[in-house]
Amino acid sequence: MSNKLAWGIISTGGIAHTFVKGLAQTDTGYALAVGSRNQDSADAFADEFGIERRYASYDALLSDPDIQAVYIATPHPMHAEWAVKAAQHGKHILLEKPATVNYPETMAILEAVKANNVFFMEAFMYRCHPQTAKIVELIREGAIGKVRSINATFSFQAEYEPERRWLNPALGGGGILDIGCYCMSMARLIAGTAMGKTFADPLSIKAFGHVGELGCDEYTSAVMLFDDNIISTISSGIQLNQESAVRIFGSEGNIYIPEPWWCGSAAGECKITLTKYSDPEPQIITMDSGKSMFGMEADEVAKSLSEGKLYSDKNSPEDTLSNMKALDRWRIEIGMIYEQEKPHAFYPAILNRPLAVKPDIKMTYGSVEGLEKKVSRLGMGVMLDGAEIVLPHMSIMFDSFFEAGGNAFDTAHIYGQADTILGQWMANRGVRKDTVVIGKGAHTPNCNPASLTTQLFETLDNMQTDYIDMYFMHRDNEDIPAGEFIDVLNEHRAAGRIRAFGGSNWSLKRVEEANEYAKSKGLAGFSAVSNNFSLAEMMNPVWDGCIRASDPESMAWFTKTQLPLFAWSSQSRGFFTRATPEDRSEESLVHCWYSDDNFRRLERATELAAKKGVEPINIAVAYVLCQPFPTIALIGPRSLTEWNSSVKALGVELTPEELKWLNLEI
């Protein structure tokens, strides 16, 4: 026993029974413990399988120091919570498919896995079977020439029982998540293999389907386009009997897999039919694994760990994350969004507990005249870029930011749904009093006092709040005297709708005009400015009417006045993470940031990052934060990986000489 992997089984449902039966056939591991939500269930399961330890809660199981790996078999919506907790307890993880209900939750798991240095694999048992390995081998060796089309179906007629998981939206019901995930996984595996990779992501997904009266997809098909002009049709159904098979068509032949998912059931014979157009007779390839597919999963975990790997070559974490993103897109195509994912829903924190700032935070804070709250010097942008299912994605991002000490959230009326999502998150978490909301309005062409007022009221309503902490006019309109804007902003300030205000993309001359008017009338003036400021100089505006503050004259002005600068695009929109002189594929990046001087700055940032043991992007953010005038670096990470990379900048100190050197002044 001492040489075997000690498993803990989380949940006691049917799939957990099947896994433990398979585990008993292996020589690599054994079930040491089982956890359930009550003692009777844990005892019954343990007695059935002769399991030594039984726990009345999942938390208790995870606290057992002798458990090395866990198999998580809870309903889909509970996967994220218990996988993250398992990672935090240092347990290796085999997580039943689908990994989670949506991409954002899978993203959260994989960041926890990375942070805690544990193994992770999504339990697609077919990926661990020799049949799948043979399919991959045939594609790689060109047995059917160039792959042109992939058809994959998993479908059956389930009993119409609303409380069971298949038709219960509260349990992540529907065919896409439960069985369509197999079809998506297989199509991406085959397309990737055909391209010489481990998986591929679809360039485009078009789908149709039927969402039943209970709110779950009952049957649906999707058509996908991959690189190399590979197309795929995938279908799933829980209220429709179809042939659950895979067919792969190539330029020189085709492959038919009649049992792609169960591979001959528990330990039986399975067959692949290979037809070459040049041969008169098809070739039947037969395999007999002799072992449960679930045992093969357990063996794969043990094998990977024995090789010092925290992932499986058969189904990597990156593959899992990309599969979930594609499943989200499929669901969105047919309008299959769960109630808890909708913009006005209560979406809980992953760990189902109140948010709390971590005790070891490195966040620093600044002051702004008119605000009682200190403002985190990293501000989270709320443009919703990259979010498919928005409330879960942004909630997970905001939770991580908040627990790292971040309290400044940068949104705007023109961002559309952003105000609504931020407001719902604050309501869900009960943190409005702890956040600094940076709101913006009066964007061109509606840049005038009347539109400012209309948009402010809409923002307050959308955000479910009665005030904005820091309000910026999003653009300037030089046809209107600055004093008219000062007057209306002071009206809203006096009414308590805003606490402080300023101008975004205002020239410093106009800022001076506004503040001189305010002073002459005994009114409040601009407390801050929000223009672009970054190590890479913005060569052309990101959007019309944008103004940068990285020129010597502006930097001298801010140093003299000490007016806080809320620097948008402080990371140059990815220039320091993905720009190369040769790659001109991203048009906006090239248009705004590509120049010889900026690539010299990138070279120097890379050199200095190596000396300080950080990434170039951290140097870029530190450049903003270490100026001789107060700054708030507004950033727009689109994933937890990007956020966790950005936050490292808080530990980087740059000297005045390093600032000048980075900016090519010396």
C-alpha cells in the first residue's frame, strides 16, 4: 500500500461508485477515504468498498494529511469550490467532467492548481484509453491523408425527471455540459492532431438547439471551423436517441469509431474501422484494454506524478480550459445561459464565503482630494474584454482583485453592460462601502452638461448605488467653456451623487481653465486627471479624442502640481507581453504602440526585469507607479493569469535613474 497513491473520494454518487470499482483494478492507487455531506452516506459507501476512513464533510476529508489525490464527483456546480479547496490543501486532483459549469470557474481552478503546485486532470476517461491513442496515431501518420471533416455525436433519451441532473439547471443540467463536452473535446483533439498539435480551438462556432421548458438544452448541434479548413459537426442530446459515434473524413480515407466514449464498456473489446479510398476493403482495428477506463484514469494520474509532471499529456489543463471556453460559446449560440450566470443574478464567490483582504497583501494606496477612502494604486478596468459569460467571469476577476487589496474599479457609461455587472457584483458581495468606483460619462458626441447629468443618473441606476466615488468626464468638448462643466459637477457633488471629479482625455490647459474657474467661484475643482500614461509612448490614439501624458511637458506639469493621474492603458494594452517587430498581426497594437523607441524601451524593460527577477510587464507598471507624482495604474487583465502577473509589479521599486534609463533619457 505504501507505494500506491492514496485517494480520497469526494461525493458518493453513481460515478464515484464506478471510479472506485475501476481503482480497485489498478496497481497504482487505492481509496483511503471517502467524504460525503452526511455520515450515513459516507459510512455506507465505505462499507461497500472496504474503505478505511469515512468523513461526514468534504472539508474533513481534505484535512486528512495522508490523502495524496482526490477524485471529485460532485454535481457540476460544486466542482469549482471543491477543486480550489483541494488545491489549497495540496491535494492532486482528478476532476469529473465537465471541469466546471463555465470557463471562468475552470480558470479559477487552474490558477489555484498553479499556485499550490498540484496535479490536475479533467476526467475524460476516453482520453486515457488505448483506442483514443490509436486514433491519434492514425491521424498523425496520415492514414487518411489530410483531415477535412470531423463528426462527433453523444446523445440518448433520458427519463424525463426534472429533479435529476440531466434536466435540472440548478445542477448544471443539459446535454452540452454533460455529454456535448465529449464531442467538443474529441473534435478539438483530432483537429489539433491533424495540425501537429495536442489540441486546436475552433475559429468559429455556429449552433442550433432546443432549450426545453425546464431551462436545459435537450438536443443541439454545432458546426465549427478550425485552421487548415477543417470543419466539424458535433451533436449532443439528452432527449434524443442518435448514433453516439465519431467519423473522421480525410483526403485519402475515413475512420469510423462506433464506441468512442465508452470504448467497449468496462473492459471489453472495441473496434475502429479504417477505410482507405485506394483499398477495396476496410481495415478493422480491434483492441481489448482488459481494464476499466476509470482505472486507466487513476493510472494516468499516478504515471504522470511518477514522472514528475503535474499534468497529463493525454488531457492537459490548457486543453481543459480551452474546451470549457468552446462549450461556453456553444451554449451562448443557442441561448443556454443558466439563471445564476445572468447579469442580475446572485453569483456566489467560488469558495462560498465572504470576501476578505488577504493578510500578506502588497497593495499600496493613494489619496485623492474629496475622497475619504484610500485608493488602491492598481485600478481594475471593467471593459469586459474577453468575457463570454460575463457575470461569472468578472465576479471571479473582481474577487481576486479585492482579496489582493484592490478597491478601485474603473468603469464608464459607454462600456455598456460594465456598470450593471460591477453594481451586481458589489451587491452580491456586500462591498459597496469598501470600493472606490471610478465612473465616467459625457463621451463624444454627447459631451455636454445635460448629457453628463442624464448618463450619471443612468449609471447610478445600473450600478444599484446612489453615488460614484471618483467621476471623470470621459472626453472634453472645447466648444463649451470649462466652467459650465464645473458648475454641473458641483451640483452633483453637493447632492451627494459624486464625491470627487476630474477629466479624462482633457488637455492640461483645459484642466487649468477648469480649476481656475472653480477657484474664482469658490467651487470644487478637478481632483485628478485620467489620461494615458505608460512606459511605451502612445504613438497614435487608441480611440479618437484620446490624450497621453507621457511627454516631458505633461510629466513636468504633474510633478509640479502633484495632481493625481489615473493612468489608463498603463500596460500599453499588451505591448510588453506580446509585441515583436516581426508580428504585425494585431492592427491596433501596431497602430498605437509600434515604434523604434518603444521597442528600445521594451528591450530595456526586459533587461531590467531579468535583473530584478520579474517580467517586463511588471517593469512597465512599476514605471507608472514610481513617478515623482501620484499615480493610479489602471489595468485591464482579461484572465486571472494576467491579473496574477500584473500584481507582481507592486513589489518592484525603480530609482529615478532607472526611470530615466527606461524612458531613453539616459
